[in-house]
Amino acid sequence: MELVRFADAPTYTAPDHDHVVARRLQGGEASKADFALVGHSSFPERAVVPMGAGALDKVYVVTEGALTIEQDDGTRHILHVGDSIFISAGEARAVINESGRPAAMIVVTPAPTR
């Protein structure tokens, strides 16, 4: 077993995630878990991750506040605590904190191929 305490989880910078604090909870630089990367992203009020598509499938699980996920066709999904969404590789999305208070989510992706 390999325990990673939240306070000790390494931070990382995701492209175009201005003002978002991201921590690696498992996998990558945090642990030997090699099947997935698990991160935690904290979004201050009014934080926006602009529209873009990632190269990997991902799952978002909201753990604090509310976050809006906008698809490239303009469809918007407001996720509250406990809500989750699967986003396929190549599917464009924006993440917006319009809630007027801090928000956070867990992000799970497959580990990059070696």
C-alpha cells in the first residue's frame, strides 16, 4: 500500500488552468499506481478553464461547490457535490466556476502509456 496524505500531495500545473490548484493524489509523481492518474483540482470563484480537448478519457467528480461543464456545442451541465461526468478523449469542454464560492473536483484519467 502507498498512502498519500492530501497535505503532502504534489501540486502540478495543468495547461490553461489559470488560478486552479491541482494536486496529484495517486499515480504519476505521487505514487506507484500505474493504471490511472487521480488528481484534485480546486477552483476559486470565477475560475475558468477554456474550451479544449484532452488526449485522454477523464472522469470528473465534484467534491465541493458547483462547477459548470460546457460542451463545444454550447450545452452546459451544472455539477454539484457528488455529481460526476465522463468526457471522452478528444471531446472539447470548458470548466467554469460560476457558483460564487470555491469549488473542487477529483479528476481521474488513465495513466499515460509508457
